[in-house]
Amino acid sequence: MTKISGHTKIVGIIGDPVQHSRSPQMHNAAIAERKLDYIYVPFHVRSGELREAIEGFKALNVLGVNVTIPHKRAVMSILDDASREATLIGAANTLIFCDGKVYGDNTDAQGFLQAMAEEGIDVPVGGSAVVLGAGGAARAVVVALALSGLNLITIANRTEWKANQLEKELAPTSETAISVVDLASSQLNAAIHSADLLVNTTSVGMKDTDQLLIDLDSLSPDTTVYEIVYTSPETPLLRIAREKGCQTIGGIGMLVHQGAIAFEKWIGIVPNVETMRIALEQALYPKEL
Ligand SMILES: NC(=O)c1ccc[n+]([C@@H]2O[C@H](COP(=O)([O-])OP(=O)(O)OC[C@H]3O[C@@H](n4cnc5c(N)ncnc54)[C@H](OP(=O)(O)O)[C@@H]3O)[C@@H](O)[C@H]2O)c1
């Protein structure tokens, strides 16, 4: 436990709810290992109080905060400035306070790519990906892939207008073709069959009892399956993909890397990602360890 004094600098996370977040364990483990005089604190901030909370952080010299549901998009209108990625994604997951101003960034896209690289899997430049979902995380994943030079991204979401909106916003910003298909369509099966990468960004898989969102009959062993849900080490989607012989990537790597990038932006020191991963696994999967 960090020894707190008047010199201790504060970083943290805002959300509603925020009690479930495991980011405090992950960041505080990295802080403790480096013997830094910092502490990472969860702050419960309700939607109607976001602006006041940001003003409060400025006044209290808080260094920076992560942003989680439901504030990632809403916070954009309060920022003094934002990174290119946050602007493209339309959401910030990391805020930095400096000289009375607040700067917004989004480390989810980089975290997604770094976790893939860590597994030794290349982004399929010139190839194709299928992205399931069109929520906040999907926006970061589609931006990450579009900026990496894919030829085609196919998006399928339960609420189709949200996928269409995502396509409309992002298509003009990149050379990657983006198409939207119905979740239950044969076009989706064909897109999955020929995809180099299939990414689940929906919250389906958070519970062991969740039904699979799609028919995986057309999934080829040559497709890499990336699951960003991290509530269990192997979701039903990942299990089936592994049994079919696909390379698989779980969600914990993205969570670790988006956090590590934010840590470095606030503190100026590269944290030990292995320490962060172990702290997260202990917090998320106590029974499996
Ligand atoms: N690994 C990481 O670092 C990381 C980072 C961010 C998020 N995540 C995880 O990614 C997941 C999504 O987060 P988010 O921020 O994108 O949430 P969000 O903005 O609320 O989006 C949720 C998405 O899931 C879909 N969905 C939810 N329930 C569904 C169901 N029963 N059937 C079909 N589709 C369903 C939604 O479809 P509709 O549009 O039809 O509602 C939407 O596309 C969560 O599990 C979150 O923990 C992981």
C-alpha cells in the first residue's frame, strides 16, 4: 500500500458505476513496484455531475483520470483539446489535466493493437476483418484497424442503425472500405469465412450463459479470433475458435495495454505490463489462479 502524504500525486478513474473496475488494482500494482509517490483512485461520478467533477479535478491538482461507462463520449464536449484518435473515435478514455486545462485521449485503439502484437499476430494489412458490435469499444477497434491499412472492415450489430452511423462517420476518414451487414445474414457468414480477423466488441460473452451471437460454421482455422470481453479468460467464442484451430486473443491484453499507455502519459514512466497483467488476473479470475 502506497504511503500517502501531501506529496502524493493522484490519478484515477471515473464511471457510473465504478466499483466493479479492476483498474485500481492494475495501476496501483505498477505504482507500488516502481515505488512511485502516486495513487490511483476510483471516483463515482454520475452523468449530471461530469462537468463539476472535471472542474473539481482541476482544482485539486489531480494529474489524470481514465474514463469508463457512461462518460466516454459525453466527456468530449467538456475537453479543451483532444488527440486525433479520441476525435476520430468520438470518445475519450484518458484525461490529462495540465495548467487548468483538460486534454482527452483514447488509448483503447493502441491498446487493442499492442495486445495483438504482443501475441505475435500481425494486423492483416490489405486484408479483411469482421467486427461484431457498434458501441464505444467497436469505435476504437474500427479506427485502430482502419488506420492500420486493412482493405475491408465488415461491421454487424444487433441495432443496425448504430452500425450504419459508425460507417457513415468513419468511412470518410480512411481508405479502408467499411460495410455493414445484418447479424443473421448470409453476407455475414461469407464475410466471416473470408476474414483474416474476427473481433467481438459486443458485451456478449460477459456471462458464461451467454448464447453465441453468430453462427460459427463458416469460421475458417485461418481466421484470428479476437475477443475484447475480459470477464473470463476463455469466453464461449474463444473456446469454439480454439477448437476449430484458430489463433485466439483474449480481452485482458487490450485492458492491460490501454492502461499502460495511460500510465505512461500521466507519469512519464513505462510501467511493467506483466505486473499489471498479474494484478488484473488476480482481481478478475481469483478462482482460476
Ligand atoms: N478489453 C478491453 O480493454 C475493453 C475495452 C473496452 C470495452 N471492453 C468490453 O467490450 C464490451 C463492450 O463495451 P462497450 O464500451 O462497447 O459497450 P457499449 O458501448 O454499451 O456497446 C455494447 C455493444 O454490445 C452489443 N450488445 C449488448 N448486448 C447484446 C446482446 N444481448 N446481443 C447482441 N448485441 C449486444 C450492443 O449492441 P446494440 O447496439 O444493439 O445495443 C453494442 O454493440 C464490454 O464487455 C466491455 O467490458 C473491453
